[in-house]
Amino acid sequence: MTDTTTTKLLEHVRSGHYVSVLTTEPAKKLIESHVSSLYDTESQQQQQNVDDTPSAQDKVAVALSAFNTFLQINVTGPVPDGLAQVEEEFTAAASGKTTKSKPLQATRKLCFKTLDVDGVSVYQYIPSIELFCLARWLLSTQLGAANDVKGLDGEPLEWLKLRVDVWHYKLITQPSLGPGSIFNKSLQWCEVPSLQGRIEASLETVQGAVTAENNKDMEVKWLVEKANVHIMLGQDAKAKEAIQKAAEVNKFQYMLSGALGKRTKFQEKATSQLVVLAKSADEVEKKADASKPKALELNDDTLLEDVQFTKGELGKHGETDDKTGLPAELKGLEPDAQPQLSPLDQIILLTEATLKDAFSPSDTLTSEEILPFAVRVISDKSTNWQIYTQALLVRSRIEMHRSRTMERGVLQMQAVVDQVIFDTTAASASTSSETTNGEKKKSHVPAIKISADGELIEDKAAAANKPTSFFPAAKPEDSAPAHVRLQYIHALSSPPRWHLESELAYSWAGVGSLVSALEIFKRLRLWAEVALCLAANARHDDQDGRGAGGEEKGKAIVRWRLFHRTGVTAASEEEDAEADADDEVENETLDISHFKESDFFGPERVPPPPNAPRLFCILGEMEDKPEHYERAWEISGQRYARAQKSLGEYWLSKQQMFKARDAYRKAVAVNRMSSELWNRLGDISLRLGDFAEAAESFSRGIAAADPIAGGEDARTWSNLGSALYSLYVERVKELQKAEREAAAASAEEEEEAEPLAVKKLVGGSEILPDEDESCITNPEKSQTDPSKRSPATLLQQSLAAYKRGASIANDNWRIWDNVITLASRVRPPAVSEILLALNHIIKIRASEDALDIDVLKLLVNECVLSKGIPADGPAGVYDPPRGTQERAVCELLERQVAPLITKRHDLWAEIVRVREWKRDYAGAIDAAEKAWRAVYGAAAGAGAGGLLPSAGTGDGAEKSWLEDEEAWKTVVERTVELVRLLMDHGQGVEEIGAKWKTKARYPIRSVRGKAREAWEGSKGWKTLDGLLEELEKKLKA
């Protein structure tokens, strides 16, 4: 083919004449080669004559035409005229490869099989799937690494490949009942790790190629597209980064702000309303509205159609519009008279809304924040049909959460679905090559008629057989040509038609029309969703009603998809091997509304239906039988991780921990990118005492969650800390045992050697060069098994894990308590971590019972009493320098601990030690007196009069010192402490002066008076006698 002909092909693609490209001679040759690759073995393919292969540019033109035609049929519409000619090319190519009566259908089945990934199948009723497979085959395998191949807008080849992989991912994602039916949320749980890994690798490659192009418009379009891919993969942090970069490169200014306005018809005073202020960098020429779908009016008796923003009026509480904090470019904008935005800037706003919707909780506040982004785009003049459609979808999803806008939300989505479905199933004047004379397909239309049969059938030329809709058909001015709709299709998060219908089904279910939702699922032949919907909404109270026995009907539907009818023999099974369960529905040979579970206990269908692994897992959950999960694993070729996950949960429910661990090991072996699976395996290993595997699993779970945000949650980090600490304890015991054995073997060495583990800890908390804290979140960097690391390494990594968990859940005092435990065991102690954790615990619990006296003693000994006071400093109370550990400990005791104490004398005792060190003798005497009164009051526990009703040490065991010997020793200790302070420093304290003598005698006499009967002659009594004698001598001196 000449270059002129090649140029014409690309121009046809650019103008949207895709069918004309797909019917050229180069396209026919490529279609024939592709069909041959589906039927022939690898050796046969190598023997084919490849001398007359079309050029790389021809392949790109054909690939883009096939890809865009596929998207036109399944996402945007309208169905192109002459599609039957393309189908004839596929039929002709397949006729020589198969003897089946319908070669095109046989080819489509092979296409569906080639798209299976990790045991998961694509939606099996996608029209013209052969076009997508042709584009995928050409771009992925027939162009190699051709650097001169570009897309229509100069896109690198790798970018085109990425787009195909992204849509492959979207085709695999199954709609589901519930909030996950929203397209952007259901994508995040697709179980195809190999495809996801390929997409993530392609993102890095394309980023480099686009940066090298140095093209601003291309970079903005790429960044917006990249953000939507990250949203699809559930990576919110990366998506935010990409969308912010896109706005920065395009110099697009926007902000969610507030303005005074009225929302209701009866509102007299304006109140603050959320609004998005946005302005493109370059002024966009205002043109007449492009064709767009119809936006329904609200027609509410209370709410206004749009918020009416006021100018120059005071608000309800006397407030005015305050524009401080807005960028300079946005300060002059009026909320209801904003400039026209460029198409890419409109997409940025919709992507921002999609990001918030996909990763934020479904509540009123989130809805109020998202809605202004869609309203800003809808209020603009339409610049592109698909952009405007996406804005209507975003607004519909938000409005369905409010009672007054719910009706408009559902009906608006219905209107969008009507037009998309009508356009993607419109009749063609051509006749399909596979339609035989007198053969007609029958349409199963639900109670609320939305569209015709799910498959594209070219022979529906009669007007009576055109798809019906809930609303009147769209007018020509409300539609747009295919190439306009497809212009930004990759930059938008537009769902395929069956996902859109599934979302509509959920919307109808949300307003109470469950029957309509079920009928839509039935028409789409999403049998798993039909079964789950019936099981979840089973009504057993009305055994004769339409909804009776929902759970049994759900089981029956799943069994019908997987098994033949009860009583079918092996012979009849072989005769009916070619029959498909869908054919029974298509030919109306059965009615699924009358299914019974007992009707389908025949042999398993051979070959199994598409998505059989998922169906077996659903059946296993319904019937609680592990053999169904095992069969799902077998059918998937041991690639379907969900089968082993479900089996693991089953064994957990039966307390079979080892079997559960084996199941999860198999699950993570095939899906190493699922943090949920890794964390669950870690939980099980932790319970079984396999701490090395638990630590490894939690580390990989953290690494697989989100590379930017770090870990998954506080629980995972805390569990990792527990596993590492348990390993530390085991490792210390092993080394101590080895040390004892070595000492026993060398009996001639009698000197007592310090245990090896202790030596390593006392020598410092240094970490081995290859085992730093980064190994926690990147296990591949670790060069040793966790169980073989040194105790110091394990202890330090455990502390780091607990700190990370505590920083995520900073209101969980138990994790902070673990931080204290680990930080106090490191040598030297990690004082800053201990202080941080203590401050958080005090803030959370606000009780003296939350304080560990051993930890406080450690801080006082290590950070205060071990430090000397400069001799050349000023006299009086010493104030430690700012930023030192001693100052931090002193402030903790004075500001946080002291205000909490009501009865714990041991806490006052630590404050006494610190104040005496600081030369604050007045404060030390005051604290010592409070400590003495706290412990002295414990005598009330035995019925004696006391200054306080009770006293104790915070451990819950409060005993009278008149009865308990340990409590008596404590009273003696506190008494000696107070008296000695008074003897040494009382006279120098201005507030005490000469009164120190009386104050010193009082505690001794009070204690002796009460303790005479109980403790006279004891060691403590003699201590008080000696103290009294010493005091009397000092008084006489």
C-alpha cells in the first residue's frame, strides 16, 4: 500500500469513518490473520505466509478504527452504519477455520476466552467483542516496539497499549448490587493482579514518553487520564497528585468556596452556599451550545432549580461575602456569571468530583462538597457531548442521596441510560450475515422498558422492533456524532453500557423498586447479581408472594448456571454438550421465576460457563460447602484468589487454623498485590504463633496497600509490631539458651559472662546495615529471614511499627502504651518516643490510673537525676534549658501528671525527686506532704479516721497500712522522706520558716499514734523512733 493510501486511512479515522477503514484490503488481511491466530496453534501460525503484511501505520489505523468502533457500540453510541459489512469480514475469515453453523458466534466465544485473566472473565454479552480483540492483538503483538508509530494526537504506542489494557480491566469488572455498583467504586476490587501490574508498569513507561514529548496539551490530557486510571485502581493519593499536576500545567485555577445565596423558594435571608469558582488560563471563545443530552428540571415545590446568589445583601446572621483567601484570578468572579471553561478544565473538575465520590464516605457532607463540581460544568455551555453526559451522571449519583432531589436523580440517570442504550442498540439498514431466513431473536423487555436485547442484532430494521425507552427518543439536536463523543472518552471515567444499566438498577432499588432492579439484571443476564439480589432481599413471610423464598431462588439460579437438571445422565450430557444455559433463556424454553434448587442437581455443565469460578464461590457461600471453593480454584487453573480466600474464611469459621493458613498462602501466591489477603494471612500466622511469617505477611500487606500513603491502617501496623516483638522475645531466649550451652561446654571458664542478647542490647540499639526500618514497608530489601535478625533490630523495627500505627490512630491509647513498652526496653531508652506516647495517653484517658510508675521512674533516673546542674549558674530554682530531655520530663510531671493526682503517693514521690533536683525546695516539701497525706489516708480502709477516704498506688489494690505490712513500709518511707526534707530545707523556705519544727514532728507523732497497737516493735517502728531522736537532737542544737 502506498503512503498516500495510508494517509487516507488515518484521515478516515480522524473524521470518524471507522467502518470504511475496517472494510479496506489491509483491514481484511489483518482480520483474517487475527481470526487465524484464534483458531490455529502456535506452530501453524509460524507457517503462514507473512510476506504481504500491511505497514505499521495501516495496522495502527485499523487498530484505532476497531477500538473506537467498539467503544462507540458499547459506551457512547451511536452504532455505526454498515457494521454488518465488518461482521461479514469476520464471518468469512472464520468460515474456513470452523465447521460450526454460526462461525461468527464461535469466533466471539474464542475472543471472550482470550480475555480471561487470573480466572476472571469479562462480561459475556458484550456486542462486537471481536473488534476489541482485534485492536488488542494489533497493538500488543503486531507492532512490537515501533517508535515511529503514533496515535491521532501524537500519542506514543505505549499509551495506546495502556488504553487497551485499561478498557480490558473495565470489561472484567463485574457490576454488583449495593453502593459498589457505582462504576468508580466497583473497579477498586477487581481481582486481576497480573493485569493491574501490567497497567501500573505501563503508567511509568508512558509518563516518561509523554515528558519527552514536551507538549503541554498532551501532558495535561495524559495527567487527567492517568488520574482516572489511578482512581480505577483504588490509588487515591496518586490520583490526587496527578489531577493537581494537570491543573498546574494547564494553569487552571479553581476552588471550592462559599457565597451568599438562597436555595429554597420561601427563603428570605441568604445563607452561605458551596460553589466552585473556576477560570481557565486562556479565554475560551463563547459559542452556541453543542449538542448535549437533555438535563431534566427539578420541579420541586420547595427547592429552587438553581441556587440564587445574592449581590450586596447581608446574610441571615449579618455576614457578607468574604473573598479573602481566594486566588487573585478568582476574586473577581461572580458565582452565577463565571467564564466558559475549556473541555480539559471541565474534565479536571469532573475528575475531582469522581475522586471525592469514589474514596469518601457516602454522607451529606460529602454530597454537598461534590455537587458544586458537577453543577459548575452543567451550568457552562456544552463543549462536548460525553463531558456533559458525565456531568449529568455525577449530579444524579449525588442527588439520589437526598429525599427532595432523589426523583430527579433517578429519572436523570434513566434519561441518560435511555439515550446511551438506544444509541448503542439502534437499528441498521444492513443485514447480518449470520441471520438465517425466518430466524428472529426475541427480546426480553422488563417491566420498565429501557432498551432492547443486550446483544447487537443487525437485522432489526423494522421500527416496531427498535428499542423502547422510558422517555421519548432524543431529538437530533440532542445527539452528537461518534468522533465527537469519543474525543475525550479515555480522559473520562465513563462506564460501559451494562455498568450504566446496573447502576440504574441500583438506583431503582434505592427508591424501593426492587422488581425493576431485578428485571434489569435479568435482561442483562447478570445471573450472579440476580441470585445475590434475591438472597439479600429474601422474604419468607409471604410464601405465596412473588418474592417468597428469595434465598432458595438465588441458589437455584446459580445451580442452573453450573449444573444440568436433576436426572440428566452422562450420555444425555454429552449429547447436549454444545447447549448453553443462555440458549434456553433465548429460546424461552424455561422461566427462571419458577426455578427450584432441587431441579438442578444434575452433572456439571461441560464446558463450564464463563465466570464459573465466581459462581462456584457464590454457591459455596450460599450452601456453606468447601468443595465449591475447591472446584472454583480448579476451574480457574489455580489463579482465582477469591476461591482460596473464601475457603480460608470457611476453615476459620470451623476453627481449622492450619487449613485456613494453607488456603491464604495459596491466595497470596496468585494475588501478591492484595493487602487484604496479606493482612489476613498475618492474622492467622500470629494466632498460630508463627511470628516470622506473620511479620513477613504484615510487611507485604503494608507495602501492597498504597505506596504513597504508606500502610493500610493502624491495626496492620500494630499487628506488625506485635509480631516483631514476639520474634524479639523468641530470639532473646534462643541466644540466652545458646549462651548457657556454650558456658556449660566450657566449664573451665568460671567467670560469669553476660548473656549474649543482653550484650547486644546494652551495646546500643544500632541496626544492621541491611536491616533498617525501610525493610518494614519493603520486605524485598531484607536480606535475612525475620526470625534470624538480631534482637536489637527486631526491637527497633517493632517500635517503628507501633509508632506508625499510633500516628494513624492517635486516639488509641493501647497502641501508645505498646510504644512506651518498646521504647523503654531499647538501650538507651527512646526518651522522645516515651514522652510523646505519655502525652497522648494522658490526653486520651485523663486519669492517674493510666500512668505507669516504672516508666516515670525510668524517665526521672535517665533524663533528670543523671544530669548535673551547672555550678556557675544562678542561685535559686534551676530552670533546665529549652530543648533538653530534662526540661521535657520536668514539664511532663508538672503540667500533665501533677494535675491528675488524687490518691497516688508514688506519683508525688517522683515529683518530689525532680523538684529537689531543681532546688525547688518549697515545691518538694509540698509534694512530699501530699504524698504522705495520700498514703496516710489509707488507714480509713480499716475503719480508722483518715484525711482521705482511700489511697493506693494505682494498681487497684488499696490496703490499709494498719493491716498490711507492705503498706506500713510505704507509710514509713513517705514519713521519713517528708521529715528529712523539712529538716534539711524547711527553715530556708520562706513560707515555712520556723514552723518547720512543728511540721516535722506532726507526721511522726501521727503515724506512731495510730500504729502503736499494730506495729510497735517492728523494723518500721524502730526507724520512726530513730528519726524522732534525730529530729529532737537537731531541735536542741
